Amino acid sequence: MRFKYIILYILLFSICLNQKLMGNQVHSNDTIPNTVLSIVQGKDSLVITDKTKEIVLNADSFQLYFTTQYTDCVFLNCSFDSMAYHYANLNQLEKIDVFTPPQTFAEDRKNKDHDLTVVNNASDGYHCLFAFSEDEEFIRFNQVWGNTQANWIGLRSVGSLFEPGKSNIPLKEMKGKTIYLIYSPGIENRAIGLKVVFK
């Protein structure tokens, strides 16, 4: 029961933070896409801000919660390569090309495998996680709360990593290793970088 309260707290905090971020912008009918990531593992939770550059997780399953406005999807790149992560944190966004390659990781709907594709080179492809689509096959979150693009939350569970051309990597085998996440509400030049170290 306590875990449910933690999740509810994270979701409410994310929505409030998202609305605060949007409130700092001029509202002349602008609909600038925005997203806030929260990561939950066990009873621990963390809201990622623009000041969060690195987090430490146990080598075990975790959940990604994207609180998002004014878009139908989230772009997400996961790699062993740190180059795009560094460009994002240096605000050299014109050098980030992780969302431009033709290859996307198009999993089956509702994230039934609970995995996350990880590449060796950040430019090798990305996830386009759709929250809204007439075709259910394009919805690539476990669950979505909200029914409009103006404000919604998407849950993506991660139980293992998948390296293209190889097999799934159980998270317990990631102990002592690092991955780099780059994510954006469908816009490359607003990408946020996050280093994830598994202990």
C-alpha cells in the first residue's frame, strides 16, 4: 500500500512541476511540448530535473514515468555511448543526432516484454514511445493516464535491456555498468541527457 502512495506522490509532483515549468513560459496560445521524467525503483523515486545529470540504480527492474504536455509521444535513446549525453548537458543540441536516424525501435504495443533497447553508438536508433494512436500497436507505454495530448503520463517498465543483434541483458548483469538516456517530447533540440549507473 505504501508503494501506491509513493507512486501517487511522484505522479502528482510531476504534474505540478510540469505545470510550473509551463507556467514560466508566455501563454499566448503556445503549445510547446514538454516532458518531465520520474524514475521509480522499489520504494525509491526520483524526479529528474535539468540539474540531474546522473543517478544510481540497483541492478534490478525500474519504471520510467513521463509526465508530458502537447505531444503524442516521447523520443528516447538508450546507449552505452556517452557522446549525446555530454552534448545535451553542454547544451550543444545541434550536435545531437540521436533522433534523426531512420531506425526506430518499434516494440509491440503496451511494452509487453518490459525491455529497453540499448545501442553501442547513440546514433544507431531510438524508441518513439507513442501514447496516443488509433492503432493500438503504436502505443508503446505499459499504461497511459490522461486522454488528451495537452497533459498525460506514460509508464514504461524496464525489466531487461535488449542489445540489437544479441539477446536480452538481464538487469542483474548490469551491475557496475553505465547507460546513457537521452529523451525529448518529440523534439531533438530539447533533448535531456541522464547518466544511469547500476550498483
